[in-house]
Amino acid sequence: MLKKRLLFVTGSPGSGKTSVLLRTIDALKTRGHSVGGMISREARTCGARVGFEILDLNSGRRGWLSHVNQKHGPRIGKYRVNMEDLDNIGAEAIATAVENAEIVAVDEIGPMELHSECFKEAVKKAVESRKLVLGTVHWKVRDRLIEEIRAREDSEIYKVTYENRGNLHETIVEKAVGFLEQA
């Protein structure tokens, strides 16, 4: 039986996708596995969301994925995408993880990130590698890259809900460990 190695979560905004991914990463790191890639986090000022920050899991480098005060870049709602940080921190973090880490994390494949050809190329390389890939997928965006991931036999996408967000990471860790033990 083919073990799943592309393990993604999806769900509505605010459902806890990134939290599930972070708990999964922490559990795998605790077991001694190396994880690289990028995480996106909400940035808030005075309780209001002002943008999204990018974090390179390996180097700790940070940048802006998008911000309400960003002057240039594609507009998504009230934000503008920071293409420079997305390419130089986010896409680079994924590419470096494909080369150097046991597990590649991608948070998120969504409308902002899909404006970057560098990001899409890095994700394609991760998907085509033999590495375990963990990530989040925007709940309703349609893109060829996402459709290709969904169609793969070695891919599984879990929906994060209010009911399962507290323990979904346990299911994903179990699947991940099953893949890593056979690899």
C-alpha cells in the first residue's frame, strides 16, 4: 500500500490550519526529525489584523508576506503581497528544506503565495521530491498546482474543523511517522 507523504490541511479562515501544522511540526521535531520550510502567521496591531508574516523554520529569518501598508505588489483584499520577501524568504526556505531537511513545511498554498512563480516552483520541487511534505492549502482557491497535489495518489488533505482542531495533528503525526519509518 502506498504511504501518503504529502499531508495537507485545509479549512475556513481562522479554523486553526497553521496551529495544527505547528503542533504536527513540534511533535515530529520532538521525535528527532528535521523540519524546514516556511510558516505564515497573522500579524495584529491593537487587535486588528494588519498582515501576515513569513517565518523560515530553519534559519529563523522573518519577512512580510503581506501588509495593509505595503506599497507595491498584487492586492488581495486590503493587503498587498510583498513579492520580495515571499521569494527571498518563503520560497527560499522551501527550496532549502527540500535540499537539507527530512520534512518540508509549506504554510500556505493560497491566493497571496500563488502570485509568486518562485514559490510555485519551490512547492513543485517539494512535491516531486521524495520528502515528506506537510502544509496548508487555502480552503477555496483554485489553481493548477493545488489540483495537481489533490490528484496525487501519495497526497492526503484533511479538513480542520472546530471539533477536530485540538487533536488532528495526532492523526497527521501518525501518518508522517508511518511514511518516515518506511522511507
